[in-house]
Amino acid sequence: MSDATAKKEERRKFQAIRGTRDILPPETALWNHVEQTAHGVFSTFGYGEIRLPIFEPTDLFARSIGEETDVVSKEMYSFMDIAVPRLPRLANMITEWPWPDPTSDEEQFSAYQRCVSAFTDEYERAVADDELHPSPVNKQALQDIKDRSNTLSGTSLKDAQSKQLARESVRAIGLAVRIAEVGDYLTLRPEATASVCRAYIEHGMQSLPQPVKLYYMGPMFRRERPQKGRYRQFYQIGAEILGGTDAPGIDAEVIEMLMTFFDKCGLQGATLYINSIGHNAENCRRGYIEKLKAALEKVKDKLGPDSQRRIDTNPLRVLDSKLESEQAIIATLPHIADHLCDECKTHYAEVKRQLQVRGVLYQENWRLVRGLDYYMRTTFEITAPGLGSQNAVCGGGRYDGLVELLGGPPTKGIGFAIGEDRLILSLQESGKGQVPQGRDIYIAWMGEKAHATAIRAAKDLRKAGFSVDLPPLEQKFGKALGQADKLGAKYALILGDDEVSEGLWTLKTLSTGEQTKFTESDLLEFLRQQKNVSS
Ligand code: ATP
Ligand code: MG
């Protein structure tokens, strides 16, 4: 390989990881605009922002999202946060020790025992230092190792029987070391609802005036197949209302806020779908699921393998199927709306009535479901045009059992998560993606005196809220004006020695080529007026 090719190879090495991307200017201006709109709209509805950690214990997501979901079973970025680097090394030595057999001679035997006690000592120290957080199972494993290690220290290798006993202990220690776990399992958050609920519990927010209304925004991580509108690092803007009542007015208002936000962003053609999935009781959703199961069993052989499996594991999710061949069959299945209990039926009717009162247009979609027990009653989804098959820009619903599931008090809850990447894509596709940007003023200066004046002018203009480019090196006016054009500046402020000594500054409007002389204070006044006209 030639030096040049080797260098090229080297350069090629670093690229954003598959499914992640850099979001660059000018597109970031649109992201900021969308996020500012969220801050603005949500605060008018009385929501406060919550900033959450990017990673949490794996268990938080496993419990709240559910082990059987795609997100938990295949999409999470999980890793072991190793507390003390020596621990996994010792664990490896212990579990790999059979070569040579630790009971082959006295020397091996005592080296092995020293290794085991080093492991238990390090482990206990890490726990005492709050570096490691073993589960009851891990603790039991550590106790087993210590018990077996005690047995070993009283064992000799003299006869076949005691050697056999030692071997058994070595095997048992190997197993227990694997169970003990030398770090905490952490996961990059795939969503934020679980974290918000954890924070609600952790900070005793149930003692605040209820409900507590929170919103968040930021990156989420799921290991999915990257495609348009689907990334491994993507961004969500979401909100949750926790505590207080589950009155339909809460559901209707949260949806009203969402639609107000989309509207303010300039999103066109968004469709709101709603449904009620009742609650987890025999006279409501559970009864419906039985009927759904029975109906599915009858058409089982016409369904694909995924749906066939779901008849037993999660029949509601069959309704989610996008398989073309299954659509006609699914259309004949019973609807949950016909099997809701009276209370859930009334709740749903009132949510719909209140959406009408608020002027929010919706479509009912009986196939909109959630696969987890604690989801209940109102569910909704919003789709937007220009996104192909990834057209959901928001999903949400009521989840009254979640806080309790995570160890908190019984708490009502409802929320949504907007896919910001998809929202931005849809805005761009519809031509709404342009956010005015570019510089207001480019300062073309020549000469030492002019430089000092230019620095002061830049400071004053920026203070007045204008975006200003001040070139760091002197350049000929022609070149400077060319640069101003390329940057899309509205004006060039021309400062040469003449301008400085006369106290009259030249302002060139780049779109027309018109040049006007101003005193310093007139200039600021003129620019201010122009800005008010254009905004
Ligand atoms: P989908 O059916 O599109 O996979 P989901 O049901 O997994 O969506 P939710 O967990 O409800 O999505 O997340 C809410 C929103 O977040 C979605 O409506 C979507 O806009 C967005 N979203 C989810 N996963 C991704 C991803 N991998 N990339 C980009 N946006 C995503
Ligand atoms: Mg998904």
C-alpha cells in the first residue's frame, strides 16, 4: 500500500456510527426552531422541563417497557458498567483456571485460593464504596463463593476423596463467580417515560400539587435497521402528566397541546388517530382479548408466523400488523370499543366530546393498541405526510399503572413522545423547513484605525441583536464584499480610513447594491427599523 492510500484508509476510518448522524447548520436552525416552539407552547400549558440522564439501569426499561417488546428484547444498547477493572480480570482467571487444573498440585491450589479471596475482597470493597450494586442473587453468589472458599482452605489434596471434594468446590466457585456480576447493567435510554416516572418517585413529586406536568427533549437510542425516518440515535420531544385525576379533560388537553404545537411548527396534513383500549379487567379489555383470541384461532392458518405466535403471547399486537396479506382478515376481527366496560366507555365518549369542544379534529382507529397491561383507555397516534412507511410522528396514551409498577404509589399517568427527526423531515418535505438565517451584517474593514472601529461596531451591533461577521484579517474591499455575498449577508458595513475620519460609515445593501452613508447612531437606527419591517 502506498503512503497516500494508507493515509486515505486512515482518514476513512472515522465515520459516524451506522444509524447515527451529524445534524449540521443550516438544518440545526430548524431543529432549534422546533425545540423553541415546544418550550413556548408547553409552558403556556403549565408544563415544566425535566432533564434526565441518558443512561439508566437496564432493569428500569425491562420492567416498564416489558421484556417481550422488540425494544427490550432486541433494540437496547446495554452494557456492563464495570466497577473495578481488576474484578473482571480476577473473575476470568477463576473461571478459566482448569488449565492447568487448580487441584493438580499444592502450588496451583494455593494460587487459585489466593485469586478467589482477592476476588471476594475486591468485590466487597467495591460494594462498600458504593461502586457496585449487587442484586440479592449476586449477593447470594458471593456468599456461596466465600463458603466454598472456606471449605477449600480446610481441604488437603492428599487423598482421592478430598481431591474430589476440592474439585467440586472449584466447579461451584466458577459458577457462582459468573452469577456474581462485576458491574451494573446499564442501558442507553430507548425512551423517556420510564425515567420520568422514576424521577417522580425518586423526588417524592406525589407531595407536590397534582398533577405534575413535565416535558423533556433529547436523544433516544434503539438498535433498529436504519432507514428514512428510523435511526439508532434519534430525538424525541415528550410530555407526561402524573398524579391527580384521570378526568377525560386531562386526555383532551394533552392532545390539544400536541396539535397546537404541530400547528405552530407549521406541520401540514397531520392526522390524529385515537382509540380507547379500556382497562385490564375481566369485564373490559381482558374479556375482549379472550374474544379476540377465539376469533384469531379460527383464522390462524391464514396468518403469517409472527401473528400466529402473537395469538398466544400478545394477541392485541396482531392488530398492529402491516402485512398486506393479513389486512382483510384483521378487518373482520371484533372491535374493542364494543367490549369496553361502562366506565371506560363513558371516559372515551367524554374525551371525544372534549376534543370537539376544543376544535381538535380526530379519526378513530380501533386497531391502535398498546401491548402492555398498564396502558389503558386513551391511546393516540399522529401521522404526517412525506415520510413513507415511517409516518408516525407521535405516539401516546394513558398508563395509570406504570408508576406503581416501578415502586411508587398508585398514580394516574398519560403522555406522548414526538419523533423529532420525523417531524423535521415532514417539515422539510412540505417546504416548511426554511428558517431565515445567514448574517445580517458583514464588516469589510481596511486599515488599522478602521480595524479598531470595526471591532467596536461589531460589539455594538451584536449587543443590539444583529448577527455580525467580522473578518479576522484585513482584506481588499472587493474580496470582502464577495465573501459577504457568499455568506448570504444582508448588508456589508464598509469601514476604511476615510469613513473613520469622516465619522460617516458606508452601508451596502447586498441585494440591491445600494450604498448609503450614515453616522454611527443613524446607522443603528436604520438597521433597527429595517429589522422591524422584515420581522
Ligand atoms: P415505530 O412503529 O415507527 O417503530 P414506535 O411505536 O416504536 O414507532 P414509540 O416508541 O411510540 O414509537 O415512539 C414515539 C415516536 O418516536 C414514534 O412515533 C416515532 O416518531 C419516533 N421514533 C421511534 N423510533 C424511532 C427511530 N428509531 N428513529 C426515529 N424516530 C423514531
Ligand atoms: Mg419501533
